[in-house]
Amino acid sequence: MIDALKTYLTNRAPLPDEAVQRIYSLALERRLTRNEALFNVGDVCRYKVFVVKGLLHTFNNTEDGHEHILQLSPENTWTLDVESYELQTPSRFSIAAVEHSEVLLWQKDDFDMLLREIPEFKLFAEGLIAEYVHSSRRRIFEMLSNSPEEQYDAFIQANPELAARLPLRMIAAYLGMSLKTLTRIRHAQLQR
């Protein structure tokens, strides 16, 4: 897994080999089977997670059984429940594998130490946070202002590879619409 992390960091945040080795030395490797949870609602999110292989989703289920997906995390992305991680409080979300996945995990104390030890890594992490905030705000705005058809089209344009890997019910849960609505949209598009 170190090769995947090294390639990712080299392409995104040129760091000396010693820094990459130090970052990797504090990581825990974990393999998840399809549908296996990394943690569940009520657990404390204790790790920053880098997805080496596979696909994770951050979600919650309402009392009536509807799933709401907050985030999709394919290869070469980071994930966590920020609020639970930062405050070390029980999470309102679960993170689980959509498909067989391999991840690297850093405990909060270890990751904080890396940020103090490696200034370039801290700058990189701050840039990732800014990217996440920007994309989250863009997604919220699109959900508030676009029609379901526009939301689906934007999702397909931005994530063609994810669309092929996700069942329709998960795409609907990510877009905040019912499976019935998404099925109607797709059927209408096929008729054109």
C-alpha cells in the first residue's frame, strides 16, 4: 500500500522520500469486504482514512429506513467524520465499503504529530480541507437549486466511473432523491 500512497503524495504534494516513509510508518493497513463498516453511527471516528483501493461511503439511515449518503470516497481520496474526529464524540454517520477496499488509517494523535513534524504535509492537508469545503458548498448549492434531472446529469458528468460502480439506490441516496425518481429520470433519458 505504500506504493499507492507514495504515488499519490508525489503527484499531489511533492514530499521527500523520508517524509513519505514517516507518514506511512504511522499508518495502519486495513482491508474491508463489501458492505463492511469501518465504523458505525454512535462510534467515535478515531482515524483519518486514505482509500488505496475500492470505494467507501459515508451515510446515515433515517428511522423510516431511507439511506442518505453524505460522501463517496473512491481510490486516492480521504474520508472521515470530521465532527466526530475533531471533537472525539459519537458519530452521527457510518462509513462502510461499497466494494472490497483497502485503506490506510492514521490515529488522531499520530496524524496531528505528522502535521507538526512535516510542514509541507500540513500545507497539503490544509489544501485538501479547502477543496472539500469548496466541493461541499458546490454540492449543497446544486442540490438546492437544480432539478433532479440536472443533479443526475451533473453527477454522471463529474463521476462517470462511479456511476458504473454504484447501484442506482446509492446514486439516488447520494443525490437526495427517491429511487423511483431516479428510475423515471433514467427512463426518460433512454427514450430521447
